[in-house]
Amino acid sequence: MALLVRAGAIITCDTDAPQNGVTFEQLGLIRHGSILIDDFGVIAAVGGNDTCHPEQRIFDAHVEGLSSASSMRVSKDDVLDFPDCVIVPGFVDAHTHPLFAGMREAGETMLHTVQRTREALLDQSAFWETVEGRLRLMLAHGTTTAEVKTGYALTKAGELQMLDLIDAHKDGPGLPRLVATFLGAHAVPPEFADADAYTDYLVADVLPEARARGAVYADVFCEPGFFSPAQTLRYLTAARSHNLGLRAHCDEMSYSGAAATAARAGVHSVDHCNYIRKDDIEALVARDIATVACPATTMYLGLPPCPVRAILERGGFVALASDFNPGTSPCFNVQTVANYGRRLFGLSAAETLYGVTISAAKSLRAKAGRIRAGEPADFVVLRIGSPDEFGFQFGGNLAAAVFRGGRRFS
């Protein structure tokens, strides 16, 4: 049988409107709306509330946009009502690091996490059980698609092992849909004398196998003390030769020209960008490159905010991501990220929702972030009284229900 989900309001985010100044009407706001889901977890129709006779056990779901010729039979037991809630697309978290062991709550360095992760990978099933618990929490808070990075093993065997784990669970039940990113160039491990030697190793020995092990993207931490612009360009060029999409951590803690280098390399996204300049913004917008801002990291570290408004005003688009990791952003909740985005960047509720759905999906080239007939039924039912409350409350979980592929997981 089909499933019919009704709510006080639905925001489809099915729009081509620019992010800057977007309104909820432009984002496809439907008052008293319905989503009809077929037996395969795909949205059959979305529109105004259906008409039915409550005394009937089975009725035709007449949703605006679904022709009478293709009406679907729905049992009364398969109708879910959320009259005091707002439905939005499932959140797309475009920057996460959940594959780790070793929180750094006592101020340890990244190499502490690397050592703990290497030890944890000796028991792969136990390691995945821990990671899976984090991913389930992400889904329960509304994240239905997540970009997931490697980067805490920094050995060929360990990094490829993590790619294998992501690939094996990329569409696992009860988890977000996973998009794998190989972040071999995260830091220089103790076995190598310097970043040049480690970059040589990655280019020659690891990148050639990453795609075959499920990697969709390659990423690099271009920052003083980690990888220089020249090393970054070499690494990304090699990654592209192996048919990997490109992403880059850029100008997070200081300015080094990282975003400009990444733009020249043809990346799909530049992430963080707290210190980028006007020329960088112009280059990113001209090339239609996504900026992935990480406001939880900015708040945690006390960094200057990414110039989000300047990017939007010049016609660019900005995703808001958690950067969930064990050292600089121990935050997996995109609802909290939305609140930080509104506070740090002065975004409206509608611009913020755009950032965790449409922009984030675009940065990943993912079929996600919209509620649209013919696409997977991934959406979140939020306990908020109006769309304008999106990103206003924080510190808890406002998800009354989360659907991924038409199945309810919370």
C-alpha cells in the first residue's frame, strides 16, 4: 500500500531561485500539504491535502499534481497526520568526519585521533559499530544524506579500509545516504618526514585505488602547517586523473591562497573559507563553485565567519555543514548548524534551509535536498509552528519524524 503524509505546511525546496533573499514561497511552500509515497519509497505526488471519505477503509489519494488516472489506493492505516508540524527535505550534510576513534576533549592534536583510529581499525566490526551509532544519531536529527570523509588513518591500508566500510554501508537502512570522500591529505603522519614526501606517497600509491574502493571525491586540508597550495594542486590534479571529484578545506585558520588554488584546480566545493578575500569570492562565483561554510567549527574555535553574505550577493551559493569531527566541531546536529548559520551569517530562515538542502546537494552533485515527485521520499517533520522558526530554536531535536526512502526511522 502507498503512504500518505500530511502536515500543516510543506516546503519542497523544488526551485531554481537563487539563495540570496529567497523566500519560502519561492521555496515551494504548501500550506496544509500532503506527500504521497509509493511502494518503492519514491514520492508519487506532493501538493495540497487529499480528499477522502474517513468512513472508507480504502480511498483514492487525490493529491494536487497526481492525475485521477494514476490515483493510488491508500489504507486509512497508512495515513500519517502532523497538523502542527512543518515538513522540509531531508538535510544534506556536505562535510563530515565521523570515521574516527579518539575524541580530543583534552586538547590533544589530530595525531592523537590518528593513533586511536589506527588501533580501532584492528577490529573493523567494532569500529564500524561505533561509527554506525553516530550516523544513526545524524539521521534521527534529520540528516538523510551525508558526505563522509576518511582521513584519520593516514596509511594506505587504513584509508582504503575506511572507504570499504563507507561503500558497504552507503545505502544502509537507518543511516543517511553516504557520499564517500577520500581525505588522505588531512595531515602528515609520523612515518613521513614532510608534506612533500607524503604527497608523493598519496599520488603514487593511494589515489590510484581510491575510486575503485568507492570514493566519489578527494579532499585536502590546504592550510599552513598541513598542505601548501602547491602540494594541494598536485594532489587534486592527480585525483582528477583518477576520475574523482574534488573538494578542499580552504583558508580556515589563516589566509594562504588555498581557495584560489582550489578554484584553479576545478573543485566542486571549497570548505570553511573563513579568511577568503574579495578576489577569491569572484573566482568562486564565476566558476559556480560551492562554498561549504561550517559555522559550528567557527563558533567552537572562535574564528572570523566565512563571508557568506558577500558570496550570496555576488550570485554564489553556500551550503551549511556540520564538519562533525572529534577535535574542532563535535557537533553532528544540522538543526544546531542552522541556528549557528542564522546567528553568524545573518541568514534568513529560508536562506538557511536552502543552505542545508539545495546548496548542500548541489555541492555534492547529489539527487537530494528537494521534495519532488519521482525522487526518493527523504524528508523531515519538524515540530515548529511556522517556517520562519527554522533554525531559530537549538539545543535539542525538533524532528517529530524522519523519512528516508519512504521509511520512517524516528
